[in-house]
Amino acid sequence: MIKDAETQEVIYHVRRDPSEPKLETQLPPSIDPNVTRCVYYTFHPSFLDRSVIGTRVTFSVGEQPLENLRMIERHYCGNTLIRSYDFTFSFCPPNTVNTWETEYEVPALSSEVKERILSGDYDTNTSDTFLFVGNKLFLHNKACYRYSSSQPQGGRLMLDVPPKPTIMP
């Protein structure tokens, strides 16, 4: 879930139906292990004017406890790093369901950076989220963003598979 932490307005929310089977933790052999999970978001341009964003993620822990769960998130406009966040969740007991709620203070953007973001598309506005357990990387998610006043806000998760090379005759 993504919300405006000041007004509590929910901007984006997705939830897995608890009656559905759990997601597989391993990629099927037919999928390249080098692909990246990518979420594509569309937000209203006013999203860039919010000063505090809240997120909530619910996750389950298997048989082993998780110590020092760390999330590093970096946001880019083109090749320029515009925001970086670093959060730690110290301990998660085994066989539990946990909720990680975080508030991000969003630094104000200059008008020129905001214009670059608004004129860009999914390939311009990106973020990388790295999750570590005990200093070992175990998940890398990518997100791509676009801003439109004519489309509803939302997101979709995809496996971002690199394109296959084209063979010319």
C-alpha cells in the first residue's frame, strides 16, 4: 500500500487473497534467473507535491528467523539519483506474518527536476529496492513510474525479461 501519510489518502493498494495458495519462492526453470521483478506505476502529477509518503508491506517468514532485515531504496530520474532511503527491521520470528510500515519524508524537488520527471516515462523514472538479511542480498525489485492526469493511478507487477536479440537475415 502507498498512501499520503499526512492526509491518509490511499494512493495505491494491492492485496493477495489469503484463500489463494502462496506464491512460489523459486522461479520456474523456464524463466531466466537474471530477470528482475518490476512494478510499473502510474501516478497523478500531484503525487510529486506530497511531502510524506507511507508504505505498508505484509510478508511471511519461513522456518528460520530473519535478523537485520534491511531495505535500501533508490529513486532515479534518468541516471540522476534524486532520493535514497535506508530502513532496518531488526528481527522477525520464524513462522510469522509481519507488517512493515514506513514513512518517507520526501525532499522538495526543484522545478527543473520535477519537469524532467513529468515529461519522462517508465524508462526515465525508476527505482531500485534491495532487501538484505544479515548483509546478504536476497531480493532486488525495480519500479518504473510515469505521471499522468488522464489515466487512473495504479500499478502492475511484471517480470522484466530482457528482449531477445533480433537476428537479421
